[in-house]
Amino acid sequence: MPFREESSEAPGSRALQAPCDANFVDAAADRTGSQELITLLANFFRILALLLSALGSYGLLSTGLA
């Protein structure tokens, strides 16, 4: 019979533990800040593209009516 290590945790329920290092916390905060910045820029350019598309469609329609 193979040796099996007993554990008080349920299988597959290992919690991730962050190291007690201040640099790790700062790196996680920087990563979160950069993700927020990327999301903000992506939303800005998405809205800009939508507005330019609407302006272009209006321009094409208005030239066809004149």
C-alpha cells in the first residue's frame, strides 16, 4: 500500500498564501493600478471609435441626401 500524507484540508482547497514581503504587496498594487489604467484607456478608445463611426456614418448619409 503506497504511503499517503494526511492533511486537515479538503482535497483541492489549498488557499494561496501571499508571502509576508512588502515588495509583493506593492507589486500587486501596481499590477492592479496598471490593469485599471488599461481598462480606462480601452473604454476611452472604444467610445472614441464609436463616436467617429457615428460621425462618419452621418457624413456619408448627409452627402447622399444633398
